[in-house]
Amino acid sequence: MMANLFSSFDPTTSNWLSMNWTSTMLFMLLIPPSFWVSPSRNNMVWMKMSHFIHSEFKTLIKQENFKGSTIIFMSLFLMILINNFMGLFPYIFTSSSHMNFALTLSIPLWMSFMLFGWINNTISMFAHLVPQGAPSVLLPFLVIVESVSNVIRPGTLAIRLSANMIAGHLLLTLLGNSGANLTILALNILIMVQIILLLLESAVAMIQAYVFSILTTLYSSEVN
């Protein structure tokens, strides 16, 4: 029996063996194999989607010296997208709704960007702390504000992803638990409402994966 409402999103449901976090790697089973001579329809759809994502990220990076860097952000987008969609199915743990998952993605990427920027482009990183055209009186305060906003970037990325994913799942859980006490007419209305919310959650799953990967790409383009 669940202790509270949020225990449905708790990865440690068993004291002996918890297989919930293995759902994070289920996206690898959905990647179509490419060792066939003639590609299947799933492989063609996957390749077209990959080329579209690559063209989107390529315009943001704008660096010819970092041609393979879009692969990182493409993999990040596809992993978050499939994990978000997996959470909409019954009895599948939504790993992207937890801060552990989101911080594990955001902190190493942000730290690598910062190390690369401060080691290779030190003057440019110092210039980012002072907005162009700012009055000299406000420069010490602007440096502090820019530094704080830079430090909290991985936290804002993680909170945005986790909060948006857990909000819709929590609403669906609340509505689903109230179905046993409703009449037939109210139950039909509830099912229609949940279908609409499920479609909305599908859109949120795509948008949040896109926002997370796009913001990460923008952060990387700043240090280059």
C-alpha cells in the first residue's frame, strides 16, 4: 500500500530488488538495427527523424570545427523523448520525472562546457559576465547576477524537465483514483478528460525533450 501520493513516482518500491530504473534504458530496444541490406520502414523513419534533429542543432552550433557535437545532443533528445513517452504507458516507471535522472544529464554537460570555455576561451567567458553597453556603476552587480544565473543553469534544466513531467502524471493519477466512486455518466466524462490529458502529456513529452536539448545546445554554443 502506498504511503502517500508521491510514492507512485518513487523508484525504491522494493527493499530487495527495484527494477524501476531499468526503464531508463528501454529506449535502446526501440532503436532499429542498421545491419540489414535494405532498411525497414522503422529504420527509415528513425533516420529521417535523426537528420531533421541534426539540421536543427547544426544551425544553433554554427561551428565547422565541431561537426560531431550534434550527435551528443541528438542522443540526448531521443533518450529524453523516449523516456517521457515510456512513462505514459501503464506500469512503466517515468525516470525523467525524477531529479536524479535530470541532474545526471544536466550537471556533467554543463560542467564540461564550463571547463572547455574557461580553459580555451577565457577572455570570451569573462566578456559574457559583463553585458555590452551596461553602465560602469552596475558592473559589479551584473557580474554577480550573470555568475549566479550561469551556476543555476543545470538546476533550472533539471527542475523544468522533472516538474513538467511529474505534474501531468500527478493529475492523471488523481483523476484515475477518483473513478471508482463515480457514476456511469461521470465515469465516461472522466475517461474523455483523461484521453485529452494523455494527448496533452504526449505533446509535453516532445516539447520538454526539445527544450532540454535546445537549451543545452545553446549553452554549448556560448562557450565556443
